[in-house]
Amino acid sequence: MQNAVQADRHGLLIAFEGLDQSGKQTQAERLRDRLVERNRLVRLLSFPAYDTSIGEEIGRALRGERDYGPDVMQLLYIANRYEWKPQIERELAHGTILICDRYLASSIVYGEAFGLDAAWLRETQKYLPQPDVTFLLDIAPEVSASRKTADRDKYERDLDLLARVRQSYLRQMTDRWVRLDADRDRQQVAAEVYAAVEPLLA
């Protein structure tokens, strides 16, 4: 019976974006829990997805085992999402609410921060399922760095880069984005996330 009810509902694609340590995973999990309480079928996704061949190569590059240019890195990230495109489309058609920890915007903002053309990065991803809503969990680079003091990858250690990424995020915002100050109580942020999602529920 639950499957029949679920099939009558439309899926949603929700993305959480922001600097590392902005609380994306925490807020994604809290939103999932609220939606499950409403008997919705929910799945969490995290990009990059390291459990694929392309994802493994991304992991090597982030650990410094590869020396790719910014364009190659972003093409790897984008290809990693295209690997998931068929599964995302199937789940949305089935009525699943997909919650992504990073999605399309990450390639645009990190690519732009390295001097790549934002329009090119958007165009390359136009055939991927587009988010119904993107949450920008906005924190300052210094806050990001203070929340993780060990095992930071090469991006997380570069405060100037993180500042450029943050500014690019703010430039990418459209009417399908919601910016939230993430340097606040997590419960308050979670309440605001759910308030923004609730009107989208069937």
C-alpha cells in the first residue's frame, strides 16, 4: 500500500551547498528524518560519490596522488554526477525525495574560483536533473577552517580559494535558491530548511 501511495507523489531533488564544515550533511540528515516522519520515501546522496571508478580517481586527486588541472577536475566531478543520472531519474519518477550533499553548483563555484568559465560549467551540466531547491549554507572561510583542524584536503586549506568560492556561490543564486546563515544553532537552521521545503511537498 505504501508503494502505491508513494507512486502518486512527485519526487523532489534538493541540494545542499556551501563551504566544507557548513553543516550540509547534518542538515541533509535532519531534513531526511523530518520527511520520513511524513511517510515520504527519501534517499541521501553525496557528491562526489567515491564508490565509482571516477569517484576513486577524484579521491586520488584530492589526496595529491594526481596532478590534474582545474578543468579536468571539474569534468571528473561532472562525469561523476552523470554516472548517477539514470538512477536519479528513476528515483524521482518513483516519487523519491533525493537530498544531495553537493550537486551542480559545486562545480560552478569551485571551477570559477580557479578561473574557469561559469557559463561553460553550467552548460556541461544542463542535461543532469536540476534541483527543485538549492540551500546555500553560508559561512565565512575562517569558520570553515576552524571547524576542521586536521585531515583537510588541499581545497580546505586554502582560505583565499574558499573566499572566492563563497563569493561565487552568492553570484549563482536564483529564485530556486535559499541562503541560510549556517553559523547559528543547527536546530534553527533545520527549522528554516523544512519551512522552505514543506510547500514543495505533494
